Amino acid sequence: MEVETVPPAVDLKEMAKQLTKMLKHLLTTNRQLENDAAEIQAGMDELHRMQETASLSDEVHKSIEDKVNETWHYLRNARMILQVTKST
């Protein structure tokens, strides 16, 4: 004779409670991930702005360096002209 086994009773209320708890946890985790993503994006935007500023700073630095070199050559030539003028 074969014995029939009765499946254990499923507590639907407990299952619904566990599923609700899991869903709340997933929603909270999703919100945290979205906040983290927003912070990371803000950091990337700031880094990009800093890189643009550094690039502009490099351009300004190069421009200043060019002007300094130009002025140095001008002064050197003026000095040479003064020396020639004094000696004549």
C-alpha cells in the first residue's frame, strides 16, 4: 500500500510578508545605487571641469611663457643696440 504525502501547508501571509520585506530592501538598495550613481556623475563632471580648467591654464601658461620669451629677446636685442651705440 502506497502512502500519500500531504504537502506542507504554505503560509501565504508569511510569504507575502517576506516578499514585501525583500521588495522594500530592493527598493532601498536601488535608491542607494541611484544616489551613488548621481554622486559619481557629479564627481566626473567636476573632474571634467577641472581638466578643462587645467587645459586653459596650460594655454595661459604657454601664452605667458611666449610673451616672456618675446620680451627677453626684445631686451637682449635692445641691450646689444645700446652696446653698439655706446661704442660708436
